[in-house]
Amino acid sequence: MEDLPKGLASSNASRIAKRLRSVSGGRILDVATAGGGFIDTLMKTLKDYDSFVGIDYCASAASKKEMESAKKRFEGKPVRFLEMNAENLEFEDESFGTVCMSHSLHHLGKMDRVLVEMKRVLKSGGNFILQECYCDGDQTEAQKADELEHEWEARIDSLLGVTHNKTLTKQRIMDIGSSLNLRGLEVFDSTHPVDCLFCKRKYECEDPKNQATFHNSIKDIDNAIKRIENYSDLEIRNRLKEEGERIKETIAESGSASASYLFIIGRT
């Protein structure tokens, strides 16, 4: 593999990618797929696979648009995208060789129900893959800034009726992984996601204060502020706007970097 930036090289991203290269995925279900980002990662890393089904509840106009964009991006590839509530998966028992979810546990209203459904549709001996960022632990100031932004955006989503809970703690995610009762359970802790290995900007992003990352963060905050422009409670609206501006200042000072996460894999 090519030389990697220091931060990426010292993370567990390469180890996770190596583990995925040993996995034959079969028919794969990606729950809470959003724009299909994790499907793209799995396509690049798995040993082999048959096909993918990405589902999402599409609770907002933005999420519906994201799914439509994903359908166009994966056109011609063995991928289907469906609007579906993961609390009641519309699939037969044991109909997938792999089920997965990436960075979406904190978006679930009934987490336990979703996990039960995921195990129901997974074949005996199938792969269960889960990755989720956490809010505590040894995070850099840039990662803490990113978490501050995430928690603020979660409150805006909740205000507008979109399920978006606070980021989970590391121990809580580990407890969830243990509760799945998977065989050969493996847990990897990483500061960088696997898709960074394939990103053309991986050297640029080594610096959390690089201008592209900064401008993207500011754009995300400005877009979130626009979403509450017509919110009826002026006091809440102004308070959130003020918080957003303070977060911009924090990011300008410390930069921004994705929070660390746990990658969990096991078999039923």
C-alpha cells in the first residue's frame, strides 16, 4: 500500500480494511444507508459480494434527495435502494449473508428493535458489521470541535422532528456489540474511517485546519441555521444561531476532524 499520512497510518483504518478483505459478503443489507457511503467502502474492501440492498427511512426531504442521488451514483451496479423503516424490515428471515450499519445507531428511535430485526434477516453464520463514532475517550481538540457541531445539529434535527440523539459513549457502543451475542466478536478502535484510505484528499485532511475542511464545516453550520429560519420560537432560534456562530469560532481555532469510532464485526 502507498505511504499514508502519519495520522491515517497510525489509525486502525488499514487493519479494518484488511479484515474486510477476508469477508465474503454474499447478499448485503446496509441499514440507514443515507447516500450509500458505506456500500461504496464495502465494494472497495470486501473479498467478494453478490449484491447490496440499502434501506433508509428517509424522514426528511434532504434524506429523500440523498437516496435519489445514491440511486443515480450506483446505477448499473448490483445495488438497490429502498425507503423502509428498519424497525420492521420487509424481508424474509435469514435472507442476507451480511447486515451492516454505519454511524447510524444514534439516529434510531428504537435501537433494540432495529438490531433484533437485523439479526432476524441475517443468515446463520452470516456477518454482522457495525461501526459508530463515540463522544468520549482520548479525542483531539479538532475532534472535540466536530463533536460539538454534531451535538448542536442533533438538537436542531430533534427540534424539527427528525430522530437524532447525542453521540454514544465508547462503553455504550461496546455494550451494544456484546449484547448481539455474536461469535468471534472483534472490535477495532480507530481515529480514521476506512474510506480515508481511498480518498484523494487524505494528505490535505491530515491538517485539521486545512481550508477545504474548514469551509465544509462552516457550510454545514450555515445550512443547519437556514433550516430553523422559520422556527416559531424566536428565543430558541436565536440561541441556536448564536451557538452555531460560537462553534464556527471554535473550528477556526482548533480545526475539525471526525470523531474516533468503533468497528465491530462478528458472526451469528
